Amino acid sequence: MPTFEFTAIDRNGETRSGTLASRDSEAARRSLTGRGLVATRISATAGTRSSGRPIKMSDTALALITRQLATLVTVAPIEEALRTLTEQSESKKQREVLSRVHTGVVEGLRLSEAMARLGPAFPSTYRAMVAAGESSGSLPQILERLADLLEKQQEMRSKITSALIYPIVLAVVALCVIVALMTFVVPKVVEQFDTSGQQLPWLTNAMIAISHVMLDWGWAIALWIAGALALSAWLLSQTGPRLAFDGALLRLPIAGRLLRNVEAAGLARSLATMIASGLPIPDALKLAAQTTSNTVVRAAVCDMTVAVHEGSGLSSAMRRARVFPPLLVNLAASGESGGKLEPMLDRAADYLERDFRTATSIALSLLEPAIIVIMGGIVCLVILSILLPILQINTLSF
């Protein structure tokens, strides 16, 4: 959003100057008029005196700041609340963010405008909800809902990450053991068999061949894998391949349903919070589209935005998109007909998140023993390929 420098006269006839973020100069002038200021000069600028370098905060830090700010603004003015948070913050990055927001508020900017000056530190959806709360006079309540939303999103991400850590570590360790056996143990044993001149079993010959390939061409295989990963990353950065890939993910038998539930839950939770903030549904959908990671779902939400803007109901637009779970569509329809869209969207998000947690816990409980069985089977084959010639020698000696 563009930033404008202004000079204005307040109700006491004193000159005020500062900066504000706005869509254009006319919108900036209207914003100043709404604050009781008469603009005498408004000019666009590439930056502001205190904007500095852009800062990106982690989701955890943003959720913590929001929760603390929501608590403080109920008992103190916003300027004092920001100053208190700045003084008590132990993180240098958070302290810098809060200090710059505080400076903007002191200069006369609204909280959402001061946040806009920091760029990626506060996402556009976040600033839009703050601006809606300021316009409706319900900023403390909106900050509380924002804090709840961010904490639930962070909780979901943490559960997914913690659930995947053990299987990934287990698979990596097992793979390292197999590579070590094939590149260090098998070649040493082969030297002993070569001196004996005996006929080796087919399994042993196969393992020796694999070992030779890993030793002689391991670097080429590693380069090929790295090249394939780089090519895949480049293809996924292109619109067409990414749409095809995301669509294929949604069509997977089990994982596709789980992914659809996660995306739908996040959309429902964001929509409920933004609607409670007072944002119109088309605006809420436009902002919610930015929070979805799957490009197919994002395109569907954009189509829904157009449909709702043209007069369609939210549930009807969801049904035509054909990417959202029936549960979400039905609860949205019930909420629209009963005038309780926000709580029904929240309830849908709760159901979908609960279903995702249950399914992932079951899947991961099966995945861990599956990894152990598969990797253990491979290790057994390697050991058996070594033991068979030894047993063969012992048999011949008798």
C-alpha cells in the first residue's frame, strides 16, 4: 500500500505532519478528515522516515504480540499499550517492530496504518481485520479473535510438525544404516569371498552389484537427485505445473481428503474471524484466499469472491467450487439461513480440525511400524546376503 507524507491543521489550529498508508491521495485526505485534520499537503513517498528495513516475524511471535496487545488495550490507550509491550519485549526483532508501530501511532496514524509501514511483519489479512475493528470501535474484541485465530493456526502447525518428526528421523537413521552397510560392510566381506573363489548365491551377487553402483556412481546419483529436486522446485514455482500438482494432491485417496480438510478448516476459521470483524463477505474471501497454500483451493476462493460479489450466497459458491468438504458447505448453508454464519463457520473448522487430528494420529501410528518393518527387511536382506556364503562354506566343509 502506498505511503503518503502529509501536513495538516488540527481543530486547535496547530500544524501536524506525518505519514500514513492509504490506497491513494484522495483516500489519504478522507482519512485525515475523519481524524479532524484539514490537509494542506499530501505527497506520495517511496518510504517513511521510520519505516526502515522490512521485518518478518514468526507466526509464534505475532500470536504472542497480538494476545498481549489484546489484553492491554482493554485497560489502556493503544499508544500506552504499545509502549508497554516495547519496553517488556525481550526479543530485539519484536522490540523493533513494536517501537516502529508505536512511533507511527504517536505521529497520528491509526494502528492498521502504522502496521502497514512495516510491510511483511503484519500480513494484509491481519491489517484488514485491525482496520475493521478500528472502524467499528471494537478493536479489543477483534484483537482477541485475531489472537485466538493465530494461536489455533500455530497449534495445528505444531501438531503436524511434531507428529512428523519421529517418522522422518526414524527413516533417515535407517537409511544411513543401510548406506553404511552397503558402502563399508559389504565391500569388506566381498574381499574375503573373492579370495575363496566360491560360487556366490544370487542374493549376494545382487547386493555386491548394488554396493559397486553406490561406490562408483554415488556422486552421480547424488547430483541427479539434487538436479531433480531443483527442477521440481522450479516447476512448482510455475503456475501451470503447480496447479496440476496441487490438484493431484487433492485427488489422492486418503491424503487428499486430509489436505482438503486442513485447507477448508483454515478458510472457515479465517472467514469467521473476518466476518466477526465487520468485513463484508467478498472482502473477507479476497483476503482469505491469500492464506491458502493450495493453488487449486486459492483459485476456487477467488471464483467464490466473484460469485458472492455478483449476489450468490456463500454456501452456493462453495458448492459450485467442488473442492470443499460437504460438512463445511452444509454448515455454511445452515448459518446463512439462520443468520448465524460466523459461529457455524467456527463450528465447521472445529469439526474438520478434529477429523484431521484423528486421521493423522491413526495414520502416523501405522506409519512408524511400517517404516521399521520395511527398513528392517532391507537390513535383513543385506545381512542374509553376507551370511549365505558363510553358511555355504560351512556346509561344503562337512
